[in-house]
Amino acid sequence: MAASHAQLVVVPTPIGNLADLTPRAAEVLAEVDLVVAEDTRVTGRLLQHLGINKPLASFHAFNEHRTVDGLVRRMQNGERLALVSDAGTPAISDPGFLLVRAAVQGGLTVECLPGPTAFVPALVVSGLPCDRFGFEGFLPPKKGRRTRLEELARERRTTVIYESPHRLERTLRELAAVCGPDRPASVSRELSKLHEETRRGTLQLLADHFSQHPPKGECVVVLGGAE
């Protein structure tokens, strides 16, 4: 198997099922000088499962700006780094984007391995058109939220939204208010895990369901486009 020689390798990690880690991803994690992780405890458990012992550096939303320059310098001095998130592909709704951008601006070679990401299976199993779609990621929690919701209401393509379980019902009800209660949508959660669930229906029906059955695990909302 050909090894990557990029100075920064973006390595997708399983979103639930550890069997989804590719052999190539495991090979890169075993080869690099440093693994840059969103949460070193989570990644440490993954490396332990793989039998890999590598130094870990923390890179998350609270330290990203002061950490990125030092990581770029390490790569410029000849080290090879792997960038991982807790689950899925780094830089997708994730601060890893800042390190990728800095590496590119610094003239370093960056490679992204193919692998798990939550929005693709959620989009495919939604039953909504996925020949053209928009990826929204997480909605703004406060400032600009209403404006963004109104923009999504006019979007003709299917839209993918990430949401935390404790905000899901609120988001579904706000979408129903701006898009209309009968707009089709789906909610997927616990993807690739034992209790994976995808529920399809109108925004109103989904909001009512999750008000009675509070979800666990990160959720992916797939919103049908405007007519």
C-alpha cells in the first residue's frame, strides 16, 4: 500500500463504528510524527484500539489560533502531521479548517484521505433529492440565526444541517415557522451505530416526535428544498 508523503494528512475517523476506519488511515496514523486531535482523550482511545503509540497535540475551538503557527513551524522543520477530529472528516464544521488553510498558505503539501463523514449517509437515506444540495453545517446559535433560517426557507436545493440533540426540537420548530409546517425533512442520528435512526416526515411531525422522544447523539437534519 502506497504511503502518503504529504506534510499534513487529514485523516477521517469513524463516526461510530470503529470498523469504518480504513487500513490506509491506520497506516498514516502509524507513520506520522504527530497526531493533531480535537480531543486527545478521544483520539488516544482510538490509537490504543489500533495498537499505535504516537505523540498527540490538542487543536480545538478554544486554542486554534494560538496553536496553528507552532504546528506549521513543525511541518516546515520536516515533521509530518495527521489531523483528526473526534469523528468524521476534519475541517467539515470543524476548526481543523484553520490548520489546513495555514498549511496551504505556508506552501506545505496537504492531503485528505477519503473516509467517514456524517452528512453523506444522512443525505442519501433521507429520500430527498441529492443530485444538488447545500451543506449548512451548524446554524448560528444567536446572532444572525433568523436571517440564516429565512435564507434556507428560500433555498431550492436540499439542505444539510448539523444539530446537537438538545437544540434539535427548537431548530425543527423554527424551520417549520419560516419554511411552513409541511416542508419535508428527515433527521438522522447515531449513524453507523447500533441504534442508528432516520426519521422522515414534515417539519411539524418531526418537531412533535422529538418533543416526545428527546434524541441522543449528534443529529443531521436534511431539509427539502423550496418549491
